[in-house]
Amino acid sequence: MAKSSRRRAAARRHVPLWATLCAISGCVLMVLSGGALISSQVLVARYAGAVSTQNLFGDGGAASQGQSDIEGPLNILLAGIDPRDDTQAPRSDSIIVVHISAAMDQAYVFSIPRDLVVDIPPFAKTGFQGQRTKINAAMAAGSSVGNGKHDVTQGFELLAKTVSQLTGIKKFDAGAIVNFGGFKQIVDAMGGVTMTIDQNVKSEHLRPDGKHRPKSAACQRPQSGCDHPYIGPQKEYKKGTYHLEGWEALDYVRQRYGLPKSDYDRQRHQQQFIKAMAAQALSKDVVTNPIKLDKVLKAAGKSLIFDGGGHSVVDWGLALKGIGSQDMMLVKLTGGGIIENGRYQGEQLEASSTDFFAAVRNDRIPDFLLQNPEYLNSSV
């Protein structure tokens, strides 16, 4: 092998895709450096035990069902939720699909807009009759278990059915629910994350000191209907490269109000955060520090509910270890608002998205991107 080829091969191993995907799903599972595992078996066992493994796909289960080795092509569904207790219906504020090629040498990541108007199918477990509405309502519609209680894993089942219906992906090979609050704990355990901010952003929710902005007197009344109830100074994120604390990183990737492309900009920021988070997790400051690494792994485990189709999260980590983060393509789905009688109803995707979903199903995404380069998220 030529020296240049060996250098490229070595570079591929330094930032493996599976670690990036673990960052997406809130889990910094293990870390590879030069192809060698440096997290000890004790840490791996502790992490694997910390992850909650549940059936997220209902009676049918995930596609692989643990009957064979993990082989491509693969589709993984990830849903990010804000921390809520079981008396509150969960909403998937972030929906991400990861497609792994048949050769297991390339991954494609795309986000589905939370306000995308879709047909949510009927769901017998809750008596839901089906409805055409925003996709982030699917998890809530499927989550009720009676007595005012909600089960986020049952809600994920209906979300998966909805995304399957939208994309034509019959079944997902794995899935995960990520608690956004866990992201903050992971970043704090790492000592912060360095990332590049590509546009000026003002926080809708927080003051410059990280405390919540108060609501105006008029918006404090029940059922006031205020779209933007907060007042006072705002935390600002300016263009440039910064080292962010956990609360800053989480706040930044949650913002969409006031941005030119609203949720589409937020999706891009989340993807930027994913890559920055993975790079930070793989830095020598983390992986060579057993105490810090242990904190990161434990924080990650607490943030995740995982369904590997019969395979453990460790199995998945090992299966994806040969794919570097440079082999990950970030895909942007674009669309526009639906306005009826002067009122915003939600989002609709470009007509070409139907062809993109067909390319996902047929594992022909490179051909589609070659003909539709605008789908590549070059801003990340």
C-alpha cells in the first residue's frame, strides 16, 4: 500500500462513523484510536449496562430481529425529545434517519422537519383514528397508556410507523430515543465542546447568564396564546468558533425563531453540533482520561433508550467501526410553509423528496446526489 493510501486509511480510523452515530443518539459508546480500543472492558460493560434497551417498534420489532449479523443496507431512526415526566405527552423535536450503504462504507444522515405535515396512521393501542397534522405530534398520539400516563417508547412506535409511511422504508433496523437533557450532561462531562457557529443567533429561551427569560405579564395568564412570551436580555451566539458549555450548546441547537430558514437552519446547526460533539469525544483530552471518559459514558447511557433489533448497542458500535466520519454525508431536505387562509399550517417538502426516499430504499443515494447536488449539506 502506498504511503498516501496508508495515511488515508489511518485517517479513516481516527474518527469512526459509529462514534459519530453514537453522538447523534446521545451515546459515546467506546472510542477507537488507530483501530485499537482504548476504553477498557469495564467501561464498556458499565456503559452497555447503563443503556436502557427496549422494544421501540412494537409487535413487529426492528427489521433484523437479531437473527443474523448486522449487515447493510441499514436504516436507523433517531428521535430527540425534551425531558418530560410520564404525565406529559412526548413530542419528537428532532427526527433523524441514518442510512448505511450495503457495503457498510458510507452513511447518509437526514433530518425530517418537526413541522412537516403528514398523514399519521391510526394506532389501535391508544384508539387514535389517524390525522393529517405535523409529524412531531405522532409520538404524543401514540404514547397514552391510560390514567393520564404516557409511555415514550410506545409513542416511538407510532412515530416509526409514520416515518415509514412517509419514506417508504418498511422497517428500521435500529432505533433510539435521545433525551436532550442528556446532551448537556455529556458535553459537561467532556468539559465543553468546540464548534463553529455559522450565523448570528439569539436565544428565545435564555438570558446571557444561562437563566430562563421571564414571561411578560400578559403572557403569564393561562391560555394567553402568546407565540413568543419571553422578555428581557437574550443570550447571543455570534458567527465564529467557540468552546461552549453544555447549556450553551444545547440552547444553541434548539433555536429556530428569528432564523431566516427557521427549522431548516436549526437542523443544520444540530448536524454541526453532532460532528463537533463526536470530535470532542474522540479528543485525547477525553479518551486518555479514564475519569472523564467514565463520566462521559455514564452520562451518555442515561440519555438513551435503544432498540438494536436483537443486537446490543456494543454490537452496533463494532459493526460500524470501519466507517469514518468523513464517510458520512449530511443531507438536507428542503421545503416551504403551507399557508391556508393566511395562517401557517406547517411544512411541505420539495416534490423531489419522493425521489430521494426512493433512493434511500434502493440504496442508490450517491446516484441521486449526483443529479441533485442541492441536497448535500455543504454548510456543515
